[in-house]
Amino acid sequence: MSNLEFIFISPEETMAFSKRLGELMEPGCVIVLEGDLGAGKTTFTKGLALGLDISKTVNSPTFTIIKEYKGRIPLYHMDVYRVEDSFEDLGFDEYFEGEGVTIVEWAHLIEEQLPDERLEVFIYHKSENERRIQLEPKGERYVSICKELLK
């Protein structure tokens, strides 16, 4: 499957889309989230959390690196922007192989520690109100999730 691209004109559309994606997530899923500053990575994560039946308010873990939320499946929300050494052992693999869904903002900073199979999500400003979201599934599990997302 090739990459998928979507255009959304409001934060509500982005959240509805990522909520649907969250509904398709299974334990052990890993999503890496990249894109323009202020493009909506946290908005995307909030929608994903709704799809995981998480009622707690989701916000960026900028200064804590990892926030955990309980829902139908736990959500591990990472922001690794401030990780100084990409080889520092912070136990990321325990999250990637755990019972929850892991979403990693600025994941390119820990590229060497990421699992080979994952869903890569890129969010870009298209215009003042429009966002372009691109999905790149890496591995059959994520190809299947993307196919289901298109139904």
C-alpha cells in the first residue's frame, strides 16, 4: 500500500479522523508523529485518545517526555523533542512492546530506537486553516489498519 494523504479544514475534522484511527488501534501499536510546529500534532493525539475511550484531557508532554492515559487501551504519549542523546536508555522499548498504544512526537530524534513496524503520520500546514495529513504504514499490521480506515 502506498502512502495516504488527507486534507482537513478544521481541528474538528482532524480530531474526527484521528478518533477513527484510535478506534482501530490494538495493544502494541506505535505511531510516530512528525510535522510542522503548530500544525496539530497534539490535536491529532487528542482525537486518537477519544478513539481509545480516554476521557482525561490530553496535552503535550513537552517537559515530562511521557504521559500515560488509561482507556480501552492505555495511551503512551511521548514528546522526545528535549531528549538530548538519542542513545540514552529511557526504556522506550518497554512502551513500544507494551500493552498500550504509543504515539511519539518528534520521533526522528530517536530513530534508532523505533520499531521497524509502525505507522508514520506527518502533519503539515497547507494554508492558514488547512492541514495535510500523510500516513505511511510500515508493516502489514499498519497496512491493514490503513485499509480499514479507508472503509
